[in-house]
Amino acid sequence: MGRVKRGVTAHKKHKRLLKAAEGRRATKKKLVRPAREAAMHALTYAFRDRRRRKAQFRSLWIARINAASREAGVSYSRLMAAMRSAGVDVDRKILADIAVKDPRAFRQYLDFVKDAKESKKTNTN
């Protein structure tokens, strides 16, 4: 019976793992066990932060819309409530982009929402 030499697949797996752990400090880039631990943590952080990034962008958009709307004398919450009542469907990403890149168009948008809200008030009375 022939002799089975092992280790080829283990070496391949270890090389792949150490390649993934490049850029780390000390033993985390040289030894297999710490490298594996670092890689697992990195994957966990990446998964968590992909979701966290979405929340950060949403808060950035809200801050931009709030700053632009306060210049016009309206708070963010009142603007969003007026938009909802006027039946305007523009998401925060687009609204923030308009506020930053084209303040005049944002101002017209605010006026439109104000007019729609006022006309709705007069229709109900």
C-alpha cells in the first residue's frame, strides 16, 4: 500500500488565508491562527458596516435637507410632513442632491410644497 503525503491542501488553504490577512500587523499577517481570527473579524465588520453605511448616508441626506430647508425658514420635519400631505414622492437622496447642487430648484420645490399645503387647507375649510 502506498504512502499518503498530506499537507498540500492545508498549505494551499493557509496561503489563501495569509493572503487575505495582508496588511495586518505583527503575527496577524504571519501566523495562521491569528490570521484566521483577524480575517473572521474583518468579515464580520464588513457585513455589519455595509448596513451601517446605509444609515450614515440617510443621516447625511437628512442633515443636508434640513440645512437647506432652514435657510428657507422651514424645519426638516415640517417639510417632510408637508411633502407627505401634498402627495409628493421624492426620496431623501434626490432631495439632498437637489439641495446641494441646485439651491434655486430646491427653493422652487419648497414653494410648490407650501402652495400645495395651503391649497389643501383652503379646500378643507
